[in-house]
Amino acid sequence: MNQTFAASLVLVLSALASGGCQMRSTPTSTRATSDASAPVAAADAKITEITFVKGVAKTGSKVEVSSKVSSKFTIEGKVYRETTESSATVDIQGADEFRVTKAAIDVKQLFTTKQDGTGDEKKSVNPLSGSRWIVTRNDDGKLSALDSSGGKVAAPQLAQLKENFDGIFQTDKSRDFLPKRAVKIGEKLTPAADAVLSLMGQKDDGTATVDGVEFILQSATKDRATFAVSLTLTLKIDPTIRLRTKLDGTIEVRPKDSEITSVALKGPLTLLDPKGNDKGTGDMSITATESSP
């Protein structure tokens, strides 16, 4: 279900794109759910390797997802701030061997606050916030949805559901980096680009690339495995600007179902023109968590 909090990354990167393209900004973004540099739990002394079991969330299971993304831009001495927060509970009502096919999504909150310079802070609440939606993936792969009273949702609301929660109903490629065999403590894995892009909430459509990817199994217990992660993500914002960020940190995986339960990454960010010249620099951090109540 890590696609849900990955969608939050899309929101902050969109914000960075907007500021970078229009204003040649010097961006700094911070995501404040946890500290990527915090020490991880020591590995169980008895565990020297761990095997990951891949599977789809079962009907009747429930997942809680929350995220907070904050971005800060300094443009010619003026500071721009934007924060997006979301939390939702997902009740799985149907699944096949490949993906979730039906789910009830309780969107507890989904809103954005913005502040330009010393101006007033403005809050924008997403129309999905505070409501329950029953979403079904049809045989043709398209989503349909009902509101809490059983009525068919309007096109604008369905579009918002697709934008924010479509990943729940897709095959999860982010787990593909985990081999079928046991992984040893200290072993380095090199995930394929499409797996990393899925983890980062990005489509493999040619506008995003990753390189220098390393996932090293740092510690493991029967309930949690922690990987030290290093990667470089480059996004093509438009023909005139690219966003590149070198991220380091950790991800946590639940071995019994290979679910990614935590992401904590941070690093420097640079905006580049077509010739590779710097047009803005800053920092980015990304954190998100998922749990089963």
C-alpha cells in the first residue's frame, strides 16, 4: 500500500516543478514525519539473513497511511512555503493474486497550506477529505467509485481518487527488488529503475530517471527489515528545467508480506537548465509511514 504515501511525493515534486519553472527558485523541501538520520534498531543477533514473502493484501485487512510533505522556496529573498498532509484508512474488500480490486477508503484528512513571503497562510482542503469512498477496479482496469451513501461519484471526485489512490489498485512493482532467495545482512541489492520509480510514486513514462541506486540490508528481525538506501532521482519538469536530487536514508520492509512500511530519505536538490547549469539548489527530505491497526 506504499503507493498511497508515494502519491504525496508527487505533490511536493509538482510544487517544486511549479516554483522552479516559473521563478527559477532556490528550493528547500522538508518532510517532517521522522528523521532519516535517526539510528535504526539493532539487528537480531540470531538473524544473519531474511527471506521476504511477496503477496497481495488480503480481503478483510486494513491499512492506515499518513504522510506530511513540506516544501520551502527562497526566490530573490522571498520565502514560499507549502505543506501537504494526508491520512487515510484503507479497508480491503476484494483482491486477486495480483492486486487489490476493491477497497473502502476513509480519507481522514487531505489538505495543503501555502504561504508566500509574509502573506497570510492559505489552506486548501481536498474534496475527498473527511469522507468514505468505495473504489472498485473494473475488469477493463478502470476505476469506479461510490460515496458513503452508495451514490455514484461525480467525475471530478473520481479524478481526485485516481490521482491520489490509483496506486492501491495496481500491481506493486516497488517490491520487485526483493529476490526470492534469502538476503544476507550487509548484502547490497541494485533495484531496477521501474521498481524505484514505483517506490517514489513516479510513472515510468520517460520523465523520471534513477541512477546510482543501492539498497543494503542493514538489520532485520522477523517483523522488520531495514535497508540503507542511496539513489539519484532526476525529473524532467518541462523542456527548460530538470530537477535532480541525491537521496540517502532508509526504508523498512515487513518480511511476512514484503510491504514497505516506512520511507525516510533526504539529500541535496538541484534545478538544471538544458545545458546542465544550476538554476537553484536546496534540500529535500521524504518520510512516510504505514501500519495495520
